[in-house]
Amino acid sequence: MKAPYIKPLPPARRVALEALFRCLMDKQDIQAALDVALSSGQIDPRDAGLATELTYGYMRLKGRIEYVLSRFLKDPGKLNPKMRLAMGVAAYEILFLDKVPAYASVDWAVEFSKSKPGARLAGLFNAVLRRVSELGEAAHDPDYYRKDASLPEFFKRWYSCPQWLVDMWWREYGEEAAIHYLEAQLHPPALGFNLFGHPEADEIYPEIAGWPEILDIEGYSFALPAGTAFEDEPDQPMARQSFAARQAIEALSPESWPTPVWDACAGRGGKTRILLEKGLDVFASDPHKGRLAALTRELSEVETFVANAATDSPPRQPGSILLDLPCSGLGVLSRRPDTKWKRKPSDLVDLTKLQMEILQNALDSLQPGGRIAVITCTLNPEENEKLIEQFIEHNPKVALKTEWTTPEDSPLGEFFYAALLTT
């Protein structure tokens, strides 16, 4: 018997499903998974844009979508993971992408359901997704998600967040701040970039600075609304950088730090770039060679070396050390929405142990009278204020000079903690 013909997935859906499966099932970083999926074949830029929207949009609103589907599925867990994911992405399109006709979303998802031989899922996909398309505005009404729910359960559904994270933010920051944080992670963050070192900076800077939609400017850094598109992209790419991260460094007055500065968790060098812009003598390290290679390509004048900030010593004694500590990333869920589905409460305990080791190694490496600048991109007091309190308790010669947190109502959509320690 001849197998039935099954239409191939449209390119954007194929890429999105591959990226999401790699991210959720294989635990890959969301952007890395998307990059791999996009590189698996030639794809039109418009399809690449739609694939990115589907991947990040679904990840941000996964909890809300799963609740909607649970209203029409008796046992969602019985669906094969890939099939469940396909139904979820199609539901996301129907509920949140106005430019995609509902019938088109139903069509590709039903066709995909036929790719699992013998499962007879086409009828189920068709029925469920048509019910989803009939919801209309009800799917965007908070009351729809309040059915038989306590307030924390409603928050979990509406804000698409794991219950443990909702409970922690509510407990640690209060209901008003928790709502700000929950609302922010549902949307893309502000577009941030730094022109320092760009060959066309002098020409680009005044033009962008005059745009009415600018959210903020600091030095060579800009913040623009999420989704801002440039009519004429510069020949050389601009360095993307979270403006909220820039604010965190500025709050610690780096111009006053004794030099040289060791950027001990440098990554790809976003914060190194700011220190160079300030005219500081800076050298950088990271345990990942790939990240350091990217830093060197962008900032060739910076001395770099591979090092573990928790155990290794720098080649020269620093007057100040910048620690962009590895953390749970709960302050930048708007940019990294996969984090909320991967983190567990037990992860936070392990992270604080590592953070304390890094702090202690920094103190042991520092010149007398030096500074330690600490930055995290998380919303968890155990990794922020309480970590610093505990470190100072164990090291009486250390004092807290400055402490700062991104305001809860920031329009940037990302939240950082920063502290400056003196010795």
C-alpha cells in the first residue's frame, strides 16, 4: 500500500520546531539552537524572521498556550513531545500572530500530525486548533485564566511562568514588584547597542541620538524600543549590548576604580567595551575559548587569557576586579525566555556556592585597597543582596560602598543587580 503524501513543513515552522525541540528536549541555549536550525539550509530572510518570532514568542508564552490547550485536550501528556510542540506553536500563531491566517496554521499543523504513522492525530489536531481559533478575544482576557485558580495559580497561567518562580518573586519582592517583573518577561527587551570602536561611530551617533523614539543614551550606548529596525544598516555591525547592563556598570562609577581592571568573567566582552570607553587599563579572561575569541575579534587591543574566575590567578595584580557573576539569569527572561523553563530551585543553591568561590578568589587576587565590582542579571536575593552580606560577614575588611538594582518599572525589560566592594 502506497504511503500517503505529506506536504513538507513550511520553512519557518520547520526551523522553529527544530530550534524549540533542541532547546527544550536537548537543553541547548535558545539562540544557539535557533542559529543551528537556521544554518541547516537556505532560508528566505522573511522566513528567518518568522522562525525567530515563533521560537521566542512561543517560549515566552508557553505556559499560557499550554493552559489554553489543556481546556480542549483530556490528557496533553499522552501526545508525543514533538506533536505537542507542533500543536503549541500552531496555537501560538493563531492566538498571537494577526498576520498569519488561522486556517494556514491549522493546515500545516494537521499535515505535520500525519507524519507520525498510525497515530491518527489529524482529526485531533484539526478539532483542537479550530477550537483555539474560536476563542477570539477571550484568549487575551485575564479572566479566562482565572477559572478554578488561586491568585498564584492565575499568575502562573497568565504570566507563563513556573509556579516556584512566581512564588519566589511574590515572597521576596511583594505583589506589585512581582507583577512588574512578570509582565516584563512576556515581551522582548529594549534594543541596546554600543557604538564605541565602530568605524562609523561619529557619523551614526548624532543621527540615532536625534530619533524621537530613543529610550536612553549613555556614552556611546543607546536603548531603543524592542523591534526597532534600521532603514540603512551600517556596513559594519553595531555591538549589541543590554542597556540595562550598561546602567549597572555606570551605577558603580568605574571612572574611580583603581587600575588595572581585571574583567574576570568577560564572556564576549560587552562590559570590557564599556571599561575601554572609560579609558581604563583593562585585561580580560573567561573559561570559554570561543567567547574570548569573539572578544579578541571585536577588541583586539585587550589582553586576554583563559581562566576560571573561581580558581585561577591573573598574570598581573589588579587594582579592581569586575565580576559579571554566573547566575540564574532570572532578570533577563525577556531576552532568554528558555531560562524559566530550565531552571530549578536547586540550581540556585549550587550557583551561590560558585559565586562565593569567585568572590573569595577575587579578594585573594586583589591589590591592597582595591575594588571588587559585582554584577548579576538575576532577580533572586540569595544571588544578590544576601550573597554580598554573607561575603562581607566572612571577610570583615571588605565594605559595601555602592549597591544598585534596576528599577522595577524600567522600560528596558531587563533587571540587573550591582554592588561595589572596597577593601
